[in-house]
Amino acid sequence: MYVDEIISRLKKLYPKGYFHINRDPYYLLISTVLSQRTRDEVTIPTTQKLFSVFDTPKKMATADVDELRELIREVGFYNVKSQRLIEISRVLLDEYEGVVPDDIDNLVKLPGVGRKTANCVLTYAFDKDAIAVDTHVHRISNRMGLVETDTPEETEIELEKVVEKDMWKDINGLMVLFGKSICRPVSPKCDVCIMNDICPKLI
């Protein structure tokens, strides 16, 4: 099956997978919110800096928004995100006893949490079968002919139809790595790509 071959090749290319330095659900939730429209090279150190001061929902919920804003100033939309982090933490305390929920329905009820963020938490924090579709997954899935979709939400639905469930959690990490290094949005490195003999864009 075509999709199996793609995932198999990506696993050989990235045998260590996509490494997260902290798999705590709250840390990952906050980090993924910070990562929206922000590169990993910025998100990772910013999250570490933030958690050196506010490392629990209780501390974050009572944080001074100006202090929070300064700590995350490097990420995109830091003004909006600083308020979101406080709101998310308050909801977790008020409705979930400070515990990050482990299901999609409750995760997307949190302020500023969409399906991509929720599925990242399910995949990386809870090791659940989910497909987190970011710009890399959306782009590569369409380039490789796995789906023909216009939005990440549509891509998630269509990928679930063509990818075996036990592979769902591999999709995001592998395609993020592939999308950042080889199958880039601009000037993809098709000449050195391990998919160049099967990619519909090249054959």
C-alpha cells in the first residue's frame, strides 16, 4: 500500500522519531499553544523559560499577564497567547481539577485549543492514536497524493480513511521532520528526497 511505503521510508529516515523533551500533558498543552505560528527553535526555549517560573496550572492561572507576556515575547501573537495561557489554566482548575483531559471533545473546549493542538497532546502526552495535522502534514499529504484537501481539518478526516490506525500517531512527527528538512514549503529538496521515485509530483 502506498501510504505504508511512505511511512516506512520516513521511519528509516528518522529512526528516533520526533523527540519531545517533556511529555507531561500540561507542559505539552502549553507548549503546543505557544507553537502556533512559531518555529520549534523559538517555542522550545520559550516554553522552558516560562515553566521555570510558572510550572503548574495554579501558578499560571494567577500569573500577572504582563510578566507572562514578557516571558513569551519571542513567540508569535504573544499578547493573545499570554491571556490564553491564563484562561486555559483557569478552566483546567475550575472544570478538570487541574488535570489535562485525555479526550478530544474536552480538549477542544479549552480556550484557543483546536484539533491540531488537541491531537498533539493526545499523541505525545497520552500516546493515543490521533493524527495531528499542522501545515507540514497538510502540505506533504497533498503533495504525495494521499489526500486532496483544502484545509487541515479535511486532511485529518481523509488521512484517517487511508492510514491504518496503529500508524496515526507516527504521522505528525515524521512529516514535521520531513517537511522542515526535505519537503519544504518553498524550494523542496526533491533531488535528494527518498520519495522521488514514488512522489506523484516527480513521476
